[in-house]
Amino acid sequence: FQQTRGNDVIPRYVRVNTLKTTLEDVIDYLKREGFSYQGTAFVVFFLTIISPFHRPSAKTAFHNHFLYKAGHIILQDKASCLPAFLLNPQVGSHVIDACAAPGNKTSHLAAMIKNKGKLFAFDLDAKRLSTMSTLLLRAGVTCHQLANQDFLKVDPQSSEYKEVEYILLDPSCSGSGMVCLRDEVSELQDEGRLQALATFQLRCLNHTLQFPRVQRVVYSTCSIHSQENEEVVSACLQQNPAFRLVHLLPNWPERGHEPFTECLRASTAKTRTHGFFVAMLERRPPQTDEEN
Ligand code: SAM
């Protein structure tokens, strides 16, 4: 659901944590608090995860709200809910969240697999991982295995990961899509820094495709720069012909830059969210003898 914030350019969104509650219960709770329910969100698929509420005069601090403290709602931008939703791992499957902290998308993945199966989450930053442990505990996540580890050093051939079919990669990026950071980061976007980030992102994306049973990989950033988005995807596809792009949400209003229109972009102007990019790669089906 969303709450419009004073003069802010984007609404405040929260994700309903289906590990702990249901959309209906959250709607009832907020109605009893005086929120008015304004129907479902404008894109049908968000029905199950996000619905808009609006209480014009209220400046509700959701950080202090019971539903947040109890882990029933997660404060997460709508665009940032796309990666786990689109990866759509099956209940009981094995999933990797490659650059996971502070764990919003990890907890979303756990909700999608209903805490069944296995969720391997890696991050280099110990402090962010400790924040993540608190978040996952509050969200009722139990299927995870956290590791303070460089994802690039995780061995894809290890028997631990032999059943991994889904990987979410949301690596460090320039953050140029974050409305609150825009002024701060704009001065730092020199070509050298963007190039270094893009090189790291491509290495990570290539690494995800080395896991022997991986079927689908979602790559996302909160950057508006094509160097970190379409150009990373383009280089990766050239280096990994066994994978192709999946055409995501045909009705989504903002697409990746030509020719990568299978991918999604998000922005304050078109989707009323932070700036965001999402691509999904899938393994091509094996060719039959006739096709060879
Ligand atoms: N997916 C997270 C979420 O939704 O809460 C946000 C991830 S943030 C954009 C990127 C994360 O990647 C940071 O926490 C950073 O510490 C981590 N990171 C950077 N380099 C890494 C590496 N080589 N291996 C694992 N994690 C890394």
C-alpha cells in the first residue's frame, strides 16, 4: 500500500509480509486505524503484495507502527519489490541472494518460497549483515543461510549449491536512481567510478550463470545509468549464449533502453517510484536433434 508524503515526489510504499499476515488482515487493521482503502494498485499483479491506502492528513511514522515492528509490513519501494516477484522461485526451491544486505529482497524471496527450500544469502559487509539478521528475524524468515562472504568467491561447483535454480543479483551500484541520494551522488558519477561499478556488476552477473542448475537470474540496480544496466546485460549475454532475456511485464509503462525493451525501468515520472532497473535472464531450452 502507499501513503503520499507531504511534498515528496513519490508515495511511501510498504510490502505486506505474507510470512506473518495476509493482505486482508493488514487492510482491516489499517481501516480500523482510520485509513481509507482506495482499491487495488494500478497494476493487477501488485494486488497480492501492495494496495494503496491514503490518509491525507496523517504523517504516520511507519518505523514506529505496530505492523512494522511486528514484521507484518516491510518498508520497501514498489520498484524494489519487482526483483523477487519476477524471479518467482517455486515453493521449496533453492535460491541465492548474491548481494543481500540489508535483506528486504531476501525476506521477499523467503515469503515467495513460503520458508520452504533454501535461501543462501551473501554479503561482504558484516555490519549490514547484522542489520539483516534483525530484519529477517522480525520478518519470520527461517529458510535462510547467511554468509559474510564475497559472492565472487562462492564456488558454483560446491555440492551445497547443486540444486540452486534461482538467483537474485542486486549488487552495489551508483544509487543514482534513489530520489534522496540524487543530489549527493550526481557529483560523484565520474566515468571512472561508473566503469568500475559496471565491471564489478558484470563479473557478478557472469558468476551467477556458472551455477550448474541455475534456470533464472534477476539482475537489478537502483541506478539510472545504462552503463550499469543495459550495457552490463548486453555484455553478459554476449559472453553467455546459453542464456536469453525474458520479456518482463508487457504492460509495465517504462522499458529498458533500446534494444533491451524486455527489461524494465522505473522512475518517479513514470512509475512514481525510485529509479530502478530489472532484467531477467533464463537458460535457453536444450536444442533438439532436429533443430541442430
Ligand atoms: N538486495 C539488498 C536489499 O534489497 O536489501 C540490497 C543490496 S545493496 C544494493 C548491495 C549489497 O552488495 C551491499 O550490501 C554490499 O555490501 C554488497 N556487496 C558488495 N560487493 C559484494 C560482493 N563482492 N559479494 C557480496 N556482497 C557484496
